[in-house]
Amino acid sequence: MTDIHPSTVLRRRPDVRYRRIEGEAVVLRQSAAEVLVLNGVGADVLDLADGRRPVGEWIDVLAREYGADREVDRETVMRDVLDFAAEAAAAGLLEPVTAEDDG
Amino acid sequence: MSLARLMATAWRQNLLVSVLVELTYRCNLDCFFCYNDLSLKGEPLSREQYFRFFDELRDLEVLHLALSGGEPLAHPDFLALGARARELGFVVRIKSNGHALRGELARRIRDEIDPFLVEVSLHGATAATHDRQTRVPGSFERLLANLAEVRALGLRVKLNSTLTAWNEGEIEAMFALADTLGLPLQVDPEVTPRDDGGREPLAVTPSRDGVLRLFRLQTERGRASDAIIPASARSADENVPVPTDKHCGAGSSGLAVDPFGNIYPCVQWRWPVGNLHSQSLRQIWQGAAGLAAVRELTTRAKGVVESHGPRGFLLNFCPGAAAAHTGDPLAVYPAALQRRELLEQVLAAEARRPLLPVVR
């Protein structure tokens, strides 16, 4: 499984297509012809995975968005986001941006 | 939430998910039973208008975009429009007759559009039958060569066919051909009137025996494939009934557009509800009286199907086809009644099958 840190920069893989319905995301991995449904937080992560912002910034955004309402501390948000990002990378939804990609 | 529940939500809340765009009615084949209204006149949408339309689709969070025709590859801006669709993140399907799908064009489609799926029409298992339907000699051999080429390029391809009186005798061979090619084949058992109401295509309506043979074959093949789908590939709630208020998503989660900008609730239901030359899609989607009427009719269509009892779903009722056959989108047309009757026969035979293989 990909090792994900707050400094890791991830992007959606090129064959991933998704749209939100009622806050959730219908996700299609074209290469695998696989359809997934992600909950609202998973959909937010897909939005945030633009290949520019490191995962740490996602954590800040999601902690602000969900932390206060649900009384979840930043540490918990960080753990959940890192776990989800690693799972999403393993599932072929996200991929790390490398130095060569930037260059 | 399961995918089925999300789609039910889209139907209920009128969230546009899928759009089919008929780019042109030009075609390099001449299929006898083509449903396009080739007499339809109007100002074709320009490349810029398509770009604006696609931007609107993106803003409305549309997921699926099908490029169709006529033959969509015959549109002069096909590659530019497909590439724009890819850039905007749609799941792109191309519905083509496959005749021009080769060489540089096929490679550019893969590289510049990266479609999720290319749906190609197969009309028979032999050149005699296929070419009889396309009315272009050599089209069958060329299709087979093109299919091999696009498969080698790595494009995902699916075969579509309509059962007709001319090809029903070789339906088993068509599935065998598809298996040999390593491609899925979907066969529609119903020939429909042309979009302008013309009934000439109905001259090749398949026979009752032909439809029954198709249903038996599909059931056998479904049974065989069910046996090899691992349980892990099924979602936990896929068998949980999903409450819906409508019979289908026509005009609620989907719509279709013809080359002249006319908007329809779906590709089958040819009731224009607006035109992109004079209105934005958002104006049509949110304000068209015709679309509101269609949504109401799909709600009533659910009641029509339910009035046929617990097996009403076997009608596979289509309000668009009903409108084409009878003028009334709520009228259960003879082909639907025949479908239910034949499917009940097939299901009854299935129920009599032994649960375990008989050892002799």
C-alpha cells in the first residue's frame, strides 16, 4: 500500500471519472470498468486531490469543514484522511505526484 | 448508499446524470431500419455551441456523455468535441457503426478522447445478413477487420444489435462471433418506428419465435455467467428494493440532443422540450413545461406498469417506444405485451430446471 504522509501530493488517476449526487460521489475507474460510490468525505477528498495541494492541506480543509460539527479533533481527521488516501491509492483512484511529474 | 439508490435519487430530484448527443445524421452506411428522422431540418449546432453546451453539462454535474448519430465519426468536429468531453471529465461513450473506426482515426480516438466504451453495431453473423441490413457491400468484412484493430489498440468495445426478421436465424452465431472476438454483445429484441413516426422499419420486426429464441439464449448465457461471478463482486445491498417514484429517468436523469439543438427526454422519446439555439440547457432543464409534463408522465408510467401485477416489469415498458408505436406514452404496446408473455415462458421453464445436475 502507498505510504501517505501530510506532505504527500496526490492526484486523481487519469482514468477516474466522478460526479456528485446528493453529496456522495459516483466514481468510475475506466480502465477497470469499475463503479464505486463514495460518501461525502470521500467525495471531498477526490475534489481535493488536484495534484497540487499536499494531503496536509486536505486535512486542514476537512477539519474545518467537519471537525466543529462532529466534534472530531484534528488528529482524528488526519488519521482518517491518511488511511482513506492510502486505500484510495491502493484502489487505483489516486496516485502520487513525483518530482518528474512536476518537472 | 448503493448506486441504485443514488440513481433513484437522481430520478426523484431531477439530477441530470446522462446525456446522449446525436452529432450528425450523416452516415456511411444505409441501414434499412435506421430510426433517425433524416428529413429533419434545422441549423446544426456549431463547435462553439457544443463547447458551451458541454460546459453547462459539467456545471450540472453530468457524468455520462454519449456521442452518437447518425455516425458520430462523420461529424467534422468529432475529435475536437470528444477531446473537450474528456477534458471536462465526462465518462464518454461513442456509439458508432464501426465502418470508419480504423487507422489514424481509431488511434486518435484512443489518445485524444479515451472513451470509456465504444459501442459498435453488429447486424448479423454473416456478410450476407449484415450487408443486407447496412445496404453497403463489404461492410461486414470491414467491420471484422476494424474490430480486430481497435481491440489491438486497447479500446474497450461492446457490440450492439437489434433483432430483426433478417438476422434472427443466426442469433446463436452472432453470440458465438462476439465470443470469438472477445466482446460483449447486447441485443435489443424490438424494432421501433422511425423518429418521425415512419413505420417502414417495422417491416423487419422479428418473429415471435425469433424473440423467444433470443430470450432463451440470453437466459442460458446469463445462467452461465452468473455461475462465474464471485460473490465478492456483488454489492451487499444490490438485491434490496430501491423505492422510486418514476418508471424511468427520461427527462429526470437523462436527455438527448439532436444535431439541430432540439432537446428530448431520451433518445427514444422524441418529444422536443426545448432548443439550444434559443435557450440554455439550464433554462430548459429547470423551466421547460414539456419536461415537467414528461416527468409527470414517467410517474404515471410507474403506475401503468404496476397495474400489470408483480411481473409487470417483464414488459420492459418504455414510454418513448409507446409514444412512437401508439402516440400515447402510457399505452402498453403489443411488443411489450409479447415480451412479457415470452419472458414468462422462459422463466417458467427456468423454474422447472433441477437445482442440482442429474447424475446418470
